Amino acid sequence: MTNSPNKNNRKAILVTPEVCIGCRGCQTACKNWNQLPGQKTKNLGTYQNPPDLEPTAYNIIRYSEIPSEANPVRWLFVSRRCMHCDDAGCMKICPAPGAIYRTKEGAVAFDKEKCIGCRLCVAGCPFDVPRYDKDNKISKCHLCYDRIAEGLQPACTKTCPTGALRFGDRDKLIETAKQAGYSKIYGEADLGGLGSIFAFKDTPKLYGYAEKPNIPESVIFWHNVLKPLAVIGLGGAVAGALIHFAVIGPHKDEEVKKS
Amino acid sequence: MVRKASVAEIVNHWILAVSCILLIITGYGFLFQLKPVYALFGSNYTMKVVHNWTGIVFTLSLFGTLFNYLQESLDMSIDDWNWIKMGGGYLTKGHVDVPPMGKINTGQKLYYLAILVGGLGIIASGFAIWLVQGTRTLTLLSHLIHNLCFVLFVVAVPAHIYLGTLANPGLLQIMISGKVPLEVAKKRYPKWMKEIGKA
């Protein structure tokens, strides 16, 4: 099921909403490094801006006001971006070779030159992450694959002043988060293990994440059943024709005269 | 000689055949990310453009067939049922007398109806994937239907090609000159010959 080649070297971003101050330095740093222009947005009555991921916004801070009994003014900040799934729905459904690919660090990166603009990745993503730019090409967080390949950390984690975003070896990040008292790490095992992992203090739903994220059933059925069937079907039809030709042979009109 | 297929029918059938095979080849390219297939077209994007626009040609051509085969394909009788029961005589080595057939036989009728239904499915879902954006459920449903129909095509089309060439020597001539020797036509299409008064 997994389409990640190298588990040992896998990098990840650990998001700890508890220590996020909602400064959005990560959003700005991302735009800066990836040379993404600002977009005109509108005030929707929340500090969340832009309202969701955009072709020019690879990451955003999601602001959720969720009062609890203990805390009537509870405000949750969480970084939203590509999850760099180990079993990535976008990679599974993508028909264009090389358009979405896995780096050796485990990032799900993309090549606009090879993208054919079919938008199937949008439908295959369990987290509604991929966006399409004005040229109708895929656009999303790529874990700063160009930086991490050179031993740097992604722009967003580099700029984060509080440690709400931390980059490093995935195994080590999970270990430190567990030592810090987070018993369950969101994304530790989901979809083969996510490359964006979350130390949630409360249920993932409160932060806007599905309890159990999944690749759409139809995509799994297509991958496991229809794809093999397309090969078996063609092979079977051709083999059937050859066997028929060898065993029974072609229709002969002359035989009509004999009978 | 009897003319069995009109020039328009022959031309349309070849347009349908070539576009269909091109769509199947590019379809396999998409399905398994086959780099050698993409390479035939120069770039990923070019192959998608070729697939989509060939789809338009295929669509028009399939609608063209409605005038040639639909009416006859829907006209089934007890002879057709008996034909099915004996597998059209294709399952026995020696000669068997099959029930009298019209201009097209039961197998061809069933093949046409399958291609028509599968074709409409693959066309509608194809255009939905291509042109309708921003509706995830529709895209996923279309993706599923497109691939289900694709499986039908990759099974039915090779069978059709085999039955029209190797399995029935001389049959291909109908898709080239459109004509059949009178004697052959009398044996193969007795009901049709009766209809046009040549029996």
C-alpha cells in the first residue's frame, strides 16, 4: 500500500498547537522562500487569513474558537499544509509520471512541467490539500524539498519562533513528543504514517482534522481491482482469441455445402 | 455482389476504430504511468490533449453509428435467443446450423449495445473529469465509471477485432469495399436477403 521508498531517512514536521501563538510567520516565510505572491482576501470574521490553502498559500494557520468549560476563551491554532502521507492518495491516482513524486527524505513533491492538469489529485487527497494555479498546474507544500536536500530545514519551521513547528527525523520527533507527554501523535500510523505529524492535546476533530483520514474507497477499489482487471481483461481477450483460433479455428463457409 | 455497408458507414467505422484504439493506448499510458507511451507524444501534457480531443472524435463517431446499427440491434427475436444458446456456432469445431440471421447477427447486436452503453458511460465520465472542476464526488464517480467502462472496452474490442478478421475470413472485406458475394450473403444473412428481395 505504501509508496514511500525509504523509511529510515524519513523527515517530518511536528506541529504542536499548544505552543503556537498564531503569528503566521510560517505563512510569510513560505511565501518568501517559494516566491509566492500575496493574494487579496476578505475578512470572514476570523484571524484565519487566507480562509484556506491557495495556489499561492502552501500553508496556513487555522484559527478555531472552541470554548470549553474550563476555558471559555479557548482559541486553537494549528498549521495546515500537505501531510506528505506515506500512502499518498494524490500519488496513487495521478496519471502523469513524475508529476507528483517522493523525495528521498519522504516529501511528496511535484513537477509542474509534468503535471497534465487533470485535477485527479484533488479528488484523491484525504485532506483537501492540492490546489491548482493559474496555469492549471498542481500547487502545494513540498516540504521545501530543495532546502532539505541541502541539509537546511523548511522555511516555515526555520522561522517559527516558539517551536510549534519542528522539523527533523520523523522517528525522533515522535519520540520527543511522546516524552513531552503527548500519548497519541496524530499521523503516526494513519495512511502509512504522515510526514506532517501533530501533537494534539484534544481530539483531532476540534482542530479540523478527521479522526481517521482515508483515501476515498473508490480510489482504493480502482487501484486494487480495476487496474489489474484492465490488464487481465486485455490479456484474457487476446489469449481467448488465440486459443479459439488454435482449438476451434476460423469459420468456414465451404462446410455449409457438405451438410 | 451485394453492398452490405455504405461508404459513410465504412468511413465512420474506421474513424471509430482508430480513435478507440488511440484512446485505449493513451488510456493504458495514464492508468500505469507508462513513460514509453507518454514518450510517443513528446510530453505528458501533449498526451492528455491528444486523449481528450480524440475523445471528441470518438464521441461524434459513436453518435454516427446510431444511424447504422441501433435499430437493428434492438430488434431481437427468438432466433437471437437460440443463437446465444448455441454460442453463435463458434464453440464447435465442425459446421453447425445457426438460426437465420438478419443484416447483423446476435453477437454483433450485443457487441454494439455493449459498446454503446459503455461508450456513453466513458464519454460522459470523460467529459466530467475534463471539464467539470471543483466537485470531488463527481470527479471520483466519473473516475470510477471511466475505468469500469475501460475494462469493458479492452475486453470487447480485441474480441470484436478477432471475430472480424481471423475468426471469419472474408469478413474484413465488408469494412473495406462494403460488398459481399451474393452466395455468401444468402447463407449468412438470410433474413436480410429476404427483406431486400434477393433470397
